[in-house]
Amino acid sequence: VMLMAELAQGEASPFAPYFATLPEATDCLLNWSEQERQLLAGTSLESSGRSIQDIYEADIAPKLQAAPAGLFPAGSVSYAAFRRAADMVQTRAFHMKADNWLTGASQEATDELYLIPAIDMLNHSSHPSLRNTSLALIRSEAEVTLGDGQKRRFKDFFSMKAERDIPAGCQVLHTYGDLADAQLLQTYGFIDAPPALPVTAAAAAAGKGPKSKGKSAAAAAAAAGAASEAAGNR
């Protein structure tokens, strides 16, 4: 809802330049049609609980209607606006462990969500041997030497550190968490290491347009993975 309020400010928001870099929509399950969701039959994602529209109408809309006057410009509160904001948070936000403000200790059970410009462009890898960066929230003051040689001091900032030398042309990879392909597909709209697709699934995917093809292939891969898992449990 905080992101929704900022998006509603348009160019008046101090974050407008960052918002301009965000896509209008992603391929996460929030944006799949009912027909596309049928591709998930037989997988762990076949039933994913309440729809985002149900959540909006029952839990979010009543709170927005009670929001202080002036928080949202006239006409800016809608299901479509909430869905886009939810889409951006779900697919781009970083989960960081919250700190106890008294002791400074990490609270393992509590996550804080952050949208981080530029850093959110890094892709995910499920393979530790391929990851080459680590993200940290630095809650102290530090002096940083910029590319032009100038020195600047920052306080409370994010640091994306290269864990080893990254040759030119190699992709900079991070991890979104130790997530199974089903979790990656549900949250981000992709799978990291699809299994070999059955001939029928591959043929069905080949007949779709670019956007649908990715969804069909991902869903077929998820189904293939579920079938493989079921076969292994027999």
C-alpha cells in the first residue's frame, strides 16, 4: 500500500525516476489468466489459496477507503493500481532480517522488505557455484571511493559485494533465497533449471506467442517436475 501511494503521486514522488524503470507487469502468477492457470494442473501450484482480487476486496479496499484525505489523489485507488504495486513488491523486493533496535541483533523470524534501485536488476541463480555476489544492509557510517575517485560518506545503506573476480562478459548473479522452482514460478514468474519437457508439452509451448510460450514452458516444466517427483515416491 505504501508503494501504491507513492505511485499515485506520479512525478511528484521523489521515487518517480525509479518507478519509471519498473515494468508495467511481470509473469508472476498474480498476472496469469484462468486459462493459463489451468496449465498448472497436477502441480503443487494448482491451488494457491485466495486470489489477489479477493484479498484486495476483503482486506485492502476497506482500509484504503478509510485512509486520510489527501493520501491518494482522486481516482488513484483501484484494484488495478493495487495489483501493480503488489506485483512490483512480490517480484522485486528484497527480504532482509529485521534488527532489534535495542540490541542490534538480527530477528530471524521477522523480514523487512526493501525495493532497491539498480540492485534489483540482478538475476537469481539456485546454484551456489554460480552466484558471485552478496547483499548486506550496513547500519553504520562508511566512506566509499566512487568511480571518479571522489570519496563520499554514507550511513545506513545497502552493499552488493562481489564475492570473487567476475570476468568481463559474465553475468552478475545473486540469490533470491533457497527456493524451489515452484516457489520461484509463483513469486517471480520463472524457473531456474527446468527439467526436460515431454514432447507433448514442448509442442504445446511452441505454438504460443512469446509471453504465453514462457508461461506454458514453465508450467509444463513444473508439471514434469511433479510427475518425476511422484514417480520417485512410488
